[in-house]
Amino acid sequence: MNQVDATILVIEDDESIRENIAEMLTDEGFAVLVAENGISGLKIAQENHPNLILCDIMMPQLDGYGVLTALRKKPDTELIPFIFLTARADRTDQRTGMKLGADDYVTKPFSRGDLLEAISTRLAKVNSQEQYIDGKVAREREKLEQIYHYDPDSGLPNRFLLRQKFNETVATRNTSEELVGILSLQILQLRQVEMVLSPKERQELILELTRRLRSQLGEEDALFLMNHDRYLIIANIPKTRAEIQSLLELILEVMAKPIQIGTFRARLSMLMGISCFPEDDVCLEGLVEKADFAASQVSQEIAYEFYSSHHREQNLEQLVLEDDLSQALEESWFQVFYQPKIDGNTGAIVGAEALVRCQHPQKGLLPPAKFIPIAEATGLIVPIGFKVLERVCQDQKRWNNLGLPPLKIAVNLSPLQFRQANLAQTIANLLSPHGLMVLPNFLELEITKSCLIANIPRACEILTSLANLGITLAIDDFGTGYSSLEYLQALPVNVVKIDQCFVRGLDTNPKNGSIVKSVIQLCHELNLRVVAEGVETVAEARFLQNLSCDELQGYLFSRPVPEREFYQFYLDWTASEVPELSQLLPDFVV
């Protein structure tokens, strides 16, 4: 603190001494405030916060000790340097002042040099303290900035520095054709892997991931850690989508390599979504949102996806359809269609598969692929599935009243339905009011493999309780995904449905033919019936017939049709009123 910057308050009741001190300090370049007693001095100090106070001890009304005591009680004045001016040099007086917080004593009479030395020493000490405090504050601020803006494990900047870098990058664009890529990277399985690592190993893992990503970036590209397992890259060097795509391929290549941390070795997969400035958006928030959205649309086959407005339109359509499905349940938009199953030996209709359709009042008949995934994701598949079961019971009762023999109707059971508590009792409650408990084996439930493989003992309990109701149990889509012989042996199932991907073209595809032949032989040895779905050609039907496949189902015979059309189809089929089918399948007895 320079003298010209320092303000000194002189509190002295002796006018001549007060004026002499003020004149001397003014000559030295100090700004000077004066007070003739303790009360006015205290008020001036509280209002002006001088850099130093010279105060007499012995004053009327409020002495120097009282002034000092009052100043030290206030946070805004407690640190002001305070020097007593006194004619008494008694040690007791000095101790009293020091206890109250005085910084120094100058004994009257004093020379100009004595007073200026005391003032200079005190201000120098204040300067030193301020510099120390300023330095400490600066260091703490730097630490806080580091903590606030950078991840402690990777050292990467976080989202709080993102805007600054984005603005700097965009400012370097020369033309609107030069793109800035915003890449959102989601590291999969990271949290699961970290659970088996020590804190030190977890940090090593993050550092290795960061190192690999940085190794593929240029100096002008910026890498950010948005949260624990999500990175974001501002790609400044690539200028076109093709160049950005080349960068993506390099990142995928380096990230696909196994990571070795101590004795632990793992491969981590990654999803990337990309948006481009200025094509997709000019706002940072919009670009990040679109990159994240693109990452959410990534398929398993391709690990990255560029943002497309078409994806957003699809997403919006899906959200609207989610709301529509709730309304569909309330207003009975769902219908049950039936696709017949043909006996492989006799050609007779021995049953059908019940398939749900949704008749939307504005969009017409929705295909299952349109609404079933949404129903499964939202949990609406459970009430929809039970609505289908209820409708099948009603149709069976109607057919029975019309004199039709009981037909075995297959109904798909979703994984969510399968996990419902008291499933068997719920289905029994559906059968009983329609008098269907007395019709054995009229109902067949098709179970997907995902219902079974998670917990085979529990699946066995559930299936046994269903079998006790006289329900036939079938494994759907056999051969796809994870197909294990274990559940064929362990579970009380009756039927296996061969997936249509193996049936299609099996007469011309030797591998498909071998697979289907093996499945049929194996199932027959286990006393299981086999249904082949997706039969579309006469050649496929004859091939399956020669392999003694028990039941055939597919467009060759009929598409799924509404209940009344299926009823009429059944009558026409059994009455031989459709001779073209007899000509189509001459080996069948129709």
C-alpha cells in the first residue's frame, strides 16, 4: 500500500497535537481524517474504514480503550491497524491496550521520525498480510476453478467450459460449408466394470480411455467429460461429414481394443451420436441434444449415427402412439386376428394362432411391428395380452355354441406377462366364466426364450402351474438367438415352433433344410410336436410334410384374418368348398 493510497484517522482531543499530526501526515502524502473525541472518532472510523488509526487514550466521554473495544467488535472494522498515542508509558497500560487488540504504542512527546516509523512499520505489515492473503485467495480460487471446470480423474474439462470452446471453434469457420462436429460418446458397461476395480484402478481405466480418445484427435479438437461415462468431442479439424466419419472409424478402432488394468482385462463397447454445426443447429444446446438423440438411435450393427430429422419424427410418432395405446385399451381398438394351423399329415385345420391388431380411428389398422415394441417398453403389453386372452375365450365359447369342435388357439405370452404374480390363477379366472375349464387343451400359450433362460427353475414352476390347467405350452421362434436344448429337456413344454427364418427357402437352402430336419427329429424323439411358421410356398409345405412336421402355418394357407372371416374359412375348408386349395396341395386330404 503506497502512502498516497493510505487514509489515516487521527483521534485526539488536544487541538494543537491533532493539527500538528494532521499537517505532518499530509506533508508525507497521506489522506488524513481527524476527530476531536472518541465518540466522533468511532463514527468516522465506522463510516470511512481508514487504513490506520492514531488514537489518544485519555479522552472525555469515550476514551481510546472504548474506541478500540467498539471497533474490534465489528467485522468491518476489527482488522483496522490501531496505534495508541499516550503520555503514559506504563507497562500495565500497554498490556491493557494489547489485550484489546492494539497494534502499537507511540509515547508522547514523540518525534516526527518516531511517529512515521511506527506508521510505516504498521502499513508495511498490513501490505505483507494483504499480499499473503491475496496470494492464498488466488491459489484457492485456482483450485476451485480446477475442481469446478475439470474432472479430477481424467483432467478433462467438463460441461462448464464447453460453451467457451464451442464459441471459439465456430468463430474459426470460413464458410457455412465447413462443419463443426459435435460427437456424443457413451461408454457401455463402464459402471459394471468399475464395480470390480479398486479406486486406483478405476482412475487408471478413465485415464486409459481418455488417452485413447485423445490419440485420435487433433490439437484443435476438444474432448470433454460430460458425466461419468459420457464424453463429448468438438471436432474442429474435420470439415465435411466424410471427414467426420473417418474420425469416427478411427475412434471406434482404438476403443475396440481390450483394456488391461492390473489383472483385469475387458472390452468396452461404445455408442456415438453426431450432430453438425450449422446443418443440424446453430445453438450449442440444440447440437448437444441432437447428438445425444442420435446416440440413442444407434443400432447394434453400427456403433454410430448421424442426427437425422427423420429420427426425431419417428420418435415423436412413437410418443404419440404411446398415448394412443392407453386410449386404445380404454376404447377397445384392439382386435384379435386368427391364422390357421394345418395338420402336416391330414391337411385339416387343427388350430390357429391369435394375433393382436390395433384399429386406429385415424391411422387405420396398425401392424404389430408398429405398436408391440412400444407396448412392451411401456408395460401396456400386460393388459393388452390379457385382453387378447379374454377375447380368445369369448370367441371359443361362440364357436362352441355354433357347434364347432374345440380348436387349439395359440396365444403369445409376453415376458412381462410371464413374470406376473399368480399368472396361472389369473388365466384360470379368465377361462372359468366362459365355461372353458372343461375343454381340455383348447388353449396353447407360446413362450419366448427370454422368459425361460433367465431362471429355468422358476420358469419350470410357472409352466407346471399352467400345464395343470390343461394348457398346451409352446416355445416360440426356436432356433433364433440363444436356443438351448436344456430347456427342452427341463421344462414341461409340448410344442416347438420353428422360426420362419429357417422355413423360408428351406427347399433351396441346404443349411436351412438340415437345421429344420434336425430340429424335427430331435423334438419327435422328445415327444414334442413341431410347428413350422412362415410357410409361403408349395415347395416349402411339401418339404416339411416329407420331414413329418406336425403343423404348418403361413400365408400359403391364409393370412391372419378377423374372427368371423376365420370362422367362415374353417367351415369352407372342412366342407371342401375351396377346391383350389385341394389342387394346390394334392398330397393333403382336405
